[in-house]
Amino acid sequence: MSEAGGGRGFGYSVPQRAPWSLVAATAALCLVSATSVWTAGASPMSREEKQKLGNQVLEMFDHAYGNYMEHAYPADELMPLTCRGRVRGQEPSRGDVDDALGKFSLTLIDSLDTLVVLNKTKEFEDAVRKVLRDVNLDNDVVVSVFETNIRVLGGLLGGHSLAIMLKEKGEYMQWYNDELLQMAKQLGYKLLPAFNTTSGLPYPRINLKFGIRKPEARTGTETDTCTACAGTLILEFAALSRFTGATIFEEYARKALDFLWEKRQRSSNLVGVTINIHTGDWVRKDSGVGAGIDSYYEYLLKAYVLLGDDSFLERFNTHYDAIMRYISQPPLLLDVHIHKPMLNARTWMDALLAFFPGLQVLKGDIRPAIETHEMLYQVIKKHNFLPEAFTTDFRVHWAQHPLRPEFAESTYFLYKATGDPYYLEVGKTLIENLNKYARVPCGFAAMKDVRTGSHEDRMDSFFLAEMFKYLYLLFADKEDVIFDIEDYIFTTEAHLLPLWLSTTNQRISKKNTTSEYTELDDSNFDWTCPNTQILFPNDPLYAQSIREPLKNVVDKSCPRGIIRVREESFRSGAKPPLRARDFMATNPEHLEILKKMGAASSIDAEDGLRFMQEMIELSSQQQKEQQLPPRAVQIVSHPFFGRVVLTAGPAQFGLDLSKHKETRGFVASSKPYNGCSELTNPEAVMGKIALIQRGQCMFAEKARNIQNAGAIGGIVIDDNEGSSSDTAPLFQMAGDGKDTDDITIPMLFLFSKEGSIILDAIREYEEVEVLLSDKAKDRDPEMENEEQPSSENDSQNQSAEQIASGSQEVDLVGQESPEESSLNSHPESLSPADTDNAASISPSEQNSNPTENHETTSLDDECTDLDNQLQEQSETEEDSNPNVSWGKKVQPIDSILADWNEDIEAFEMMEKDEL
């Protein structure tokens, strides 16, 4: 899903109902014959183990759903660390992320059809009654049109689809009379005013009560929307039209898709990320398959499957050809410029592109799907989860992971297409990681930082709508699901729409507008199933042979994007382009090269843009290297058992936890609490980790005082009541300007809200043991056995949950969520009078991967040979050319860079863009 996360899916066969479109049936049927091809060449998972894993998924869903219903309902989402509901306006704003919340019990609606897939029909019937009784769609709240469509409208339609299916079976839902459909229709009409633009593209936001234009609406001034936001409507809106007979919904969604197709870049056939809804001009001209565009491509192909309209398949195939020509660099998928598609727009990838292998399966393009999926799996094995963004050499770019389901989705569809039990093992890994690292007493918590293992007080609705659905279906046999999943297509939020809608209420004129805009190459459009002998040669180890070269791609990587364009010309004798890391402002030849960039030829222009991008990234990296990485405070004593992880600010003095073994011990408050004088209770802190309050003296002085009292470590808690990493990035504690080598214990900093969790735990349990480390450690297996994950056992953790209610929403050092970049979060201002002289970490320094120092040299190890060859070649050419002129007048570097301001600003925008 674009922006807030979500997924994509599809069924593989169609019901035997006549006479729906054969071309639509083709795409859905094509891959059925490929299923189970691989089982002969791999060790199959036993039926018993599959059932055990399926049951484990059911228990995990019960844990998440049960805690939402107990602690959060009727709120939109559960805050799993503080065990309460997230209500819009009652919690600190998270910016655009909160636009998914409309005070309409989002998680319950998003989970409706999941309940049926997981055979929880009684719970489904109860949930439907609650929705009809409690949910109000007429709230004075501004919501995202995109999120409301895929989550709420899609959830209501998916619930309706399965409600009528159950009613037909005769056991459940006999009282149901299309009530969910009527709610969906009501919501559809509330969304329609968003389409009141000259282009037909919808406004990105709308007020559920007041619409767009009224003064009370507090919206309607936006000019831009993302491509996926405008292009991910056709499935839900067309289904609503087909269910109700009201054609207006499908008409509006088609018009938006037609406009996006018309505005594609004609020479590359790519679309940008952001478009002006009034003029149709591209605002952001980079293009990829991840955030901001992803589900637009998905809905073109699925609209063809569901509606049988050939033009959607033609458009998808045209775009897909461009994607594979420019964006796909197996196993990578890198954004490019729509006007210069051979030039990469960034050197990192976002997690939302993990849906793309699943879409390639529906397309029938299996090999690149296997390659990209395997690359992503190697990243997951390194970090336990897929970071929100990672670089081409697989370093963490954005460290968050909000429990996104896209990788699980692609895993399911690859297994459906191949039958390869390897993908069952992948799914097993996902289950283990969720239980081991994300499970908390009150649900599953998003990862704030995959490197430290710290949590965020967040459990998005898409986690229940998609993750458990795909994982359960991965291990389920056909008889394990009470209906035929092949009779339905999955929306981007994994909601189920019946394929028979293709022949219902067909009143829309399906004029093929595609050929009006482009001359189509008929060879690009396959109207029949691919030959499975070509897709899957008679080699049971075929998929393994594709995966094998990628097994070490994460640990032994050389970023390809940087050297992509000119690689071949280097080998043929041409001089390599100037690299930012080699640039010297005092070198006249370098200045001459800069002057030529953008003027001599298209190649020089591309070199210039690449040089600027490298220069910006190099400058950013140099700033990041001056800061220390985040640390973790993990509560390991009963009843927490390592489940609570707090992100802590480091100190520029004392024991470096990244180089030494972690420090573990019980905590004790120092007296005086500020730690600014000799402790009066040395016996209490002896051999323990001392808690100290910030203020009144230097951090280093506090450290010396508790160290002299025998403490083995120290945690400084902010004295600014209510301060939290929710609203301000952490900072590192600086020394006192003197030699601090005498300080040998580790020191960490917690904001007030995070520190209160430890203080509350002391009041409740007296003895609290914590672990100070560079990142969270695995939980103690013995403790895990003692505390089996079960919703029934959650009652014994009530005290822990109440303690956590202070807040544990820990923000990252050096991490600004791509979804939260519009937040007003700034480092705490420190005046000269602040004697704690903390070294603030500014938002501009927030995209680092400091804990992985061994990874920070993207080209220093595996790529050394290539660099050496290029350097030797360059030196040889210089020696052989004695006529190099050094006497020309050199233009000042400031003057040269001034000519590039527009391009530099564009690159800076890309660096700061939002998911």
C-alpha cells in the first residue's frame, strides 16, 4: 500500500460462472498450472508442521485482535505498549499518518474479512453487529481519501462479500440484509466531493462531515496528490457500483485512471510520484515501484482481472515494460527520473516495493520475482525485519518497521505459483521474528529501530487486515478455509471482492482510450497463459538456482546504481567521471570538469547530476558520522522478560557499548537524585545501575559521583516532565570539556516519559533488572518457556501493561519516519545556561546507520578492485598526455554551484521525501 502501508493480492482461478470475460479469466488462471512444480526438488514441509504453524498464526491473531477489542475498541487502533486506544486528537499528532484515523473503529472494519478467512465465523458475526451498532461515518474529521477507500470502504465491501457468502451457506449471518453494503454506499457518497477537480483526480483529504469546500471542512486547499492515492480507487469504487447499481463511483475512478495514463511521460512511459490535481503537472518527477506509485500499477492489472476491460491490461503492460527496462536492476528496483530514465533518482529503496514480486507472479514473470524476493529476504535475515528504507549496498536508511505485510504477501503468492516449500520456511521465519521481537503483552508493537530492537507504540490496522491473512493462507490447505479463496481477488489492503462482479451491473461504457495516447506494440500483450515449460523448465532446482547467487548479496555487495551508466565506457578506455569523494576544490582539472557538466553533452549532464547527488549524500554522511548511534535500555526482569525496549541517547564519554559487552544489573535511584554531589546511599547503588535526574550539574560530574559510589552504569532521566521521544529526537550527552577517560561506566539518557516506565516498574515490583546495550538482545529462552505467548496468560501481565501506560513510544536517534517527516519534531533547545550541555541531534542528521560501522563503506571492500582499476587507468591516461592545460582561468566553485541551485534543491527534496 502507498504511504501508510498495506498490501496487494489476487486469486488464481475464477469461479465457473458464465459468461464473464475470457480475457479477465486468463490472467487469473494463468499460474494455476504452475503450482507444486517445485515440490519434487525440495524437502516438503509435513502436513503436521504446516498445521502447527497455521495454528500459531491463529493464536497470534487472537493476541492482536483480542487486545484491540479489550483495550482499544471503539478507537481506531491499539497502542500496544500503553494498552489503550489511539483516538484522533487525544494523542500527539503524527502528521499524515493520522489521516487514516476517522473515529470509525478502523481496526475492526479492516479485520472483518480476516475473521472469515481464519474460520472465526462467530467472531465475524459479532464484529459485524458491532460495526452496525457503533460505527459512525459522519464525524467532523479530515481523513485521507486513499486510506479511507482501501481500509474502510474496502473493509466494508470485503465484509459484505463474505457475509452474503456465509448467508448462502445457511448457517451464519441469516439475519444479514446488506447493512454493510449500505454503510459502504454512504461512505462512497461522502468521498465523491473529493473528485470535484478539473482533472478528475481526487483531493488527497476530505472532511467526512463537511466535505471539501465548506469553511468548516478545514481542507480543500491542497494542490498535490500521490499517483497511488489517485490511482488506487478502481477496485473498491467499481465493486461498489456493481454491488449497488450506482454507476457514478466506477465512472469517477475510471476518469482518474484515464487522466493519470494521459499524463504519463510519453518517451519513458513512466509516471512520477506526485501530481498537481488541477493542472496535471508532475510535482515530483522520480519514478519507481515503491511508495507513492506502487498500488497504481497493481490496480491497473487487477482492474483488468476483475472488470475484464482490455485497456487496463494494455496500460499495465506498457508500464511494466518501462519498469523492467529502466527501474529493474535485478535484484534491485531503483527509482529513476521520468525524463531521464537511465539516471537513478536515489540510491536507496523503500520497503513498500516488497509487494512487487507478488504482482510479477500475477503477470507471469517469475524469475525477477524470485530474485527481488530473495534479495529482500536476505535483508530481513540481517535485520530481523525489512527496514522502512535501505541503500543499494543494504545499509539501513530508515530504521523503522511498522509491521508491514508486503513481503509476506509476495511470499504467499510465490508459494502459490511455485509450490516451492522454501517459501514455507520463509513464512516460518516471519512468524518467529514477529513473536520474538514484536510481540508485547498487549499485542504486537511496531519496530522503532530494527537495529536496536526498540518498539513504537503502534499497531496499524493493516497488520490485522493483511499480515495474518497471508500467513494463514500460506500454510493452509484448501480444506482449511471454509470457502474457495480462488473465487475472489485481493485488494491492496487484502480485502476480498468476488470475481463474479465482472458480469454484474455492467453499465459503464468501456471505451478503449489507451490507443488514443500511444501506439501499442501488440507483441507486448499476452492474451493467453504463459507456457509453463518456459516459466518453469523441467528442473526442480530452477528456483533454487536463481536464489543461490543472491545468498550473500547483503554481506558482499557492491552498489550498482552509482556506476551503472558509464560502466561499459570505462572498460572501453574512456575516462571515468569525477566522483564526489575524490573532488578537490583546489584542483584546476576538477573545476574544469565541473564547468563542463551539464553543457557539453547528455553524458556530461548525467555525470553532473550524479556528482551533485553524491556530494549531497557525502555531506550528509559526514554529518552523521559525527554523532553516536542510539542505545537500548531493555527491561529483562519479571514480568517484562525483555519485551520492553526503550531507545536511549548515548554519551560521548564512558564505556562504549558498541565495543564492549552489554551491562546488566538492577536499578536503584541515587541520593541526591540529581547526582551532583557525593551519594548518601552508596550501599543502595553499589553493583547496580544508578538512576539520576538531569539538571544542576554536568553529565560527566553525575557519572563520576555514581561511579565513585560503586555503580556499574547510569541512566539519566530528563527533568522536563512530559518530555518524550515522540515529540523530540534524542540527543547525546556531551562531556564537561575536560578529560573524561576516568569515567569507565556506561551512561545513557532517557526522556521523562520513557524514564517513568522504569520508575513505575520499581514502585510496582521493587527490583527491576535492565540491560544497557547497543541494541536489544534476544529474550531469555528459559523466560520465554516460563512465559508462553498466549492471550490467556496476558492477565498476569496486567501490572506491566499498566506501567507501560505512561508511554513507551520511543523515537529514534537519527531516525525520522518517512511517514512522520511532516511532524513538528525538533531537538530540545538548549540554552547556554543549560549546564547539561547535551549535543543535540538535529532533524537534518536523522537518517544514519551508525551502529553498523562495518557496513558504512559502500565501495571500500568488495568494490576496491574496480576503483583501483579505474584509478590506474586514469593515472595512465594523465601520464600519456603531457599536453594537459593547467593555465586556463578557473571559475570559482561557488559560481559553478550557483548555476545548479535548481537541481540541488530537487535532490534535497528527494532526500527528504515522505513515504
